[in-house]
Amino acid sequence: MARIPSSSASDDELEEEDEEDEHRNLVPQNETKRPLPNSALEIGHLPARIGGRGFFSLKCCLLFLLLPAFLSLLIVVLLLFFYRGGSIGGANFPLDRMRESELRALYLLRDQQLGLLKLWNRTRSVALDVAAPPSSAPNSTSVRTDLAKAAAFDEFRSALFEQIKLNKKIQNALLSSHNVGNSSSSGTSDDNVFFGMSGPGVDVCRKVDRPASRTIEWEPKKDRYLFAICLSGQMSNHLICLEKHMFFAALLDRALVLPSPRFDYQYDQVLDIDHINECFGRKVVIKFDEFSETLKNKMKIDRFICYMASPPCYLDEEHIKRLKDLGLSFGKIEAAWPEDAKLKMQKKRIVGDIMPKFTSNDEVIAIGDVFYADVEEDWMKQPGGPLAHKCKTLIQPSRLIYLTAQRFVQTFLGSNFIALHFRRHGFLKFWKITGNQQVKEK
């Protein structure tokens, strides 16, 4: 059974606790009374409040606050001193800003000039694309349209060139204040507008005087002909051979007769013969049909003088038979230089060597294949060729070939291509393969 405490004992304990609480709340008599807080404006007890340690900490704080500001001010002063060339004063500050602006303007003009020159180079590369294509109808609408495009393109190039010159003049004007001497000597002319320019994509040259072209007039005598014979290689070699035949015909004052399609290629479908005659203003090249109609039943090669000695004229028995089948008769085939038959390399010949050997009063002569003839190489390879004519390009393809090539590039290659070189065999092979594929698909 639990034990219950008596009530007298509990009363004594409560009284003892109350006495202890009262004793704890009483303030001792000998304790020092805390002073009242001073006013913010009171200075009477300032030395007592500011001790030795407090004054030292205040000086450290002020030093740490002022030191960064002083260093910053010192750095700014030094930077201004060195930037302004040692002058602390601000008298030259506007002049420095003006020079800085000039340098910035020159830099921007330089970038603009490079952009203009790149655009100029692009106009040079596409100049041939806007040229008028060959046409058999000089008064056609297409020719007038092409001429209008060419005129507009020339006007654009002229305006672009003026902008390049203006850019150069502005640069010279900005640099004139820094040049020593007469500033008028820095003028811009057409000759030095591109001088000193270089950079990525820039491809300009100063004007140079071209050497005078060495050309001869092609004025055939009446009823005097040179019969062309070309047998080496394929079409490209034959065209080179024909070009050399033109040179020989001009030297000998003879008209050039193209061979029959039964003996060689049908050149009137490959070359624009009418264009060649128009360039010279006279009949210098005639087809075999015209030649046969002129001579009728008298077709004969009066002299067969071979430029190549071995084999003579590069003719074999088969081609000799073909010539005779055309109704042509000829005598003995002889070499102009028989001693060359023993040589592995052909000698270089000049006009002085050719004229005595091939000059003749006979009506029709032939000199055989001259593809390998080394004659006046510098004269033959000069720009424009050795013959004097009034056209930009003397030998050009027929209009049918021109249009075929143009359509081929547009159809199979797209706008990124402007030309494509195909040998005749490769071109025909391509169409044969393409035609077979289309037949199989059908």
C-alpha cells in the first residue's frame, strides 16, 4: 500500500522555496550601481571611452580604406602619363582622338577596298559569259538582247572601277597629313589604283604595255588553192592541223580548201566557216563542194610538196586511194626536205625556210599533214594568233555545237559550271550509255 506524505511536511518545504526566491531577487548592498547611458552629444567622458586599443584599430581601418584609393589614383596618373607621351596636361587629348579616328577610318576603307577588288575579280571571270554567242542571224532578237546585256555589264564594271578609285583617293587624303613633302603627289590614277594591294581573293595587276602583235594579212590570189590534209589523231589534232594550214595558206597567198567528208571529218558541221570568212572580210576558206563546182572536171593537185618527210605527207595507201576516189588526180609525192627522213625530231623552221620550198604558181598544191610541224612557235602561239583579222575569236564552233554544249551544262551540271571539255569519243560514248539506259527503263 502506498505511503501518503503528511500535510505538515509539505508546508515546510513550500516556505523554504519562497525564501530562496526572495533572496535571489534582492540586490546586494555592496554592489556598484551601473551608470546611466550617456547622450550622443556628451563629450565629458570621451578619454575614458576611447582606450588605447580602440584608437589603434581606428587608424588601421582608415589606412586600409585610403590605401586602395591612393593606389588607384596613382595607376590612373601613370597610365595617362605614358599614354599621352609623358605629358600630364590634357592639351593633346583631342588630337589623339582625331588620330585614333583616322586609323579606324583607314582600317574600314582597307576592308572596303578588298571587298571591291574581290568583286572586280568576279566581273573579270564572268566577262566571257555575257559575251554575245555566235549567231547565224546578225539582226535576230537574241543578238540584240545579248548586246544590251553586254553594254549593261560594261557600265557596271566602269562604275565599280570608279568606286575603287574613289576609295583610294579617300585613303590618300587621310594619309596626306602624315606624309612628308608635297601631298599632291599622292594622286590616284588608273595605273596605280591597284598598286600595293594584296590579300586573300585579290587578283589584280597593274597595266602593262603588251608587245606589238606580229600578224600577216591573208589575201588569197584568184584561183590559187591549198588543199588541206590532216590525218594525225582525232578531232583536236585535226583542228590544230587546220589552224597551221591557215598560216601556210596566208604565207602563200592561197585560199584553203577543206577536205571532203568522205576523206575526213565534216568540218562545216564542226566549225563556223562563215564566221571565219567574215573575220577576214573575204573568202579565205571554202568547202570541198564549192571547190569541186569551181574546178568541175579538172580537180587536180598540181604539186604535192610534203612538209613531213617520213612517211611522206603522213599518207598511206588507203588515204591515197580515198583521194583518188574523190576525183582528184595528182602527180609524184615529194618531200620538201628529204634529209629530215633520218631525223627522230623535226627541225624548227622559220618563214625564210618555208617560202622558197612551197612558193609556186600552180593552181592547187598540197603539203600534207602539218600537225607535228614546228614552225614559228612564238608567232603561232601569240594571243590572237598569227593572222590579222577583225574578230575577237577567229575559230569557234558552229552554233549547233554551241547550243548543245550550253544545254548539256545547264541540264546535267547546273549553275556552278560554265564550261566542260569533252573529247569527241568521250562525248559520243556518254550519249550512247545514256541512250541505252533510257531504252532499258522504257
